[in-house]
Amino acid sequence: MVKHRERAAGRLGNIAPVLEDLTARLLDRLDDTTIRFERALDFGGRGAVAPALAARGMLVDSADASPRLAALAGGRPLILPGPDDFGLAPGAYDLVVAPLSLHWLDDLPGALIQLRRALKPGGLLLASLPALGTLHELRLALLEAEEALTGKVSPRVSPFPELRDCAGLLQRAGFSHPVADLEEITFLYANPLALLHELRDAGETNALAGRSRTIPPRALFAAALAALPQQEGRLAVALRLAMLTGWAS
């Protein structure tokens, strides 16, 4: 996954408006509290988090497994040494924001525990991740097209958690008052290939361990995209965004 994010760093400008919009939806939750946050951790924000938090008067560290993305994120860059140990100082922050940066981690409960430990008592975690149903039609279309073309299938879209499990994950990680709510967003594409380009530019291409290493048939993606539903004459793709909030005690 680090290689995917490193390659995406050079194309970040192509996807910046989408990332900024999705991050703004998450940061809106800061308006629901009167607490003044001073020291924040931007966890994998890809340039959409740190400037927004700095505009609110916070000192921001930007952590990423990709050195290039950490340098471009807008805060003081922190390079994560590995998925099992983020190397974050205990109790260093009163706010952690992790927008669409947790779903590729193999140990999501362990990652949440590490982020909770990085918070001061009374600190807040804001996180978002794709929930079950995101890219569902694309997943099915790719499986059906690949089976028709080759007689076999390979996973090409990551599994996503159910919304009802997300608050439980926060509770297991030691957060108090865990909340998980859902925002459903539909993206419309006049050019179906733009969907694949945006996923690539965001560093969200296939990094599953069980993926096929062979070059897919040339007709695969065209056939899958042609099978996707349309709305107003455009390709319609759903993002079911789980918004998580939890407090460190």
C-alpha cells in the first residue's frame, strides 16, 4: 500500500477537490463541541486535513506511511515506521483526524488503539472509512466480467466493514461515547474511465494480498464499466462513508 500512496503523491492535485469535500464533511463535527483543540494529528489526510485544522488555529503533525504524502500534507511531516507501530508519542494530541486512511490497514482495531493512546485524556478522534456497500456495483461487475472473459475471478475491490460494527470497533479500542453514522454520496461520471482514474490518483488501486498478479484482459474494465448503473445519463457510483467519533478517557 505504501507504494500505491507514493505513486499517487504526484497526482494528488487531480483528486484534491474530492478529498477536501469529504474531509470537510468529517470536520463539520468539530462544530458540535465547544472544546478548543490545540495540537492535532492529521493521519493520512493527503493535503486535505492539515490546512483546514491550521486555519482553526491548531498546530498540526501530518503522519503518513508514504514519505512523499507526509511531506505534501501541509503539517509537520511524520513518516509512520510501520503498520504495527506508528511510533506516535503517548498523549501527544488532543485531536486526531483520520479521513479515509484506515481501511487499508490489516489490523484496524490495533490501529485505533494506537491512535487512542496518542490522544490526551479527553481528546477526540474523528475518522472516516468506506462502509459496506461502497463500490458494490463495481465489485460485482468486475467479478462477472472477469468470470465471463477468463472463467475465474480475482478480488479487485476491498471488503468494507458494516456500519453497525464501526462503533463497536471504537469501543473495543477503548474510546468512550463512540458514535458511527453514515453519509451516502453518489458520484456521477460522464466518462466511466474517470472513476478508475480517480481511484488511482487517490492511491486507492488494488493492494489486496489475494489479488491476481497477472495482467487482466484488455476488455475487463470496459465490460465492467458498461454494466454499471447510470443516473441522468452518467455512470453512478455510491460511496457509503462511515463517520466515526470517539473520546479518549
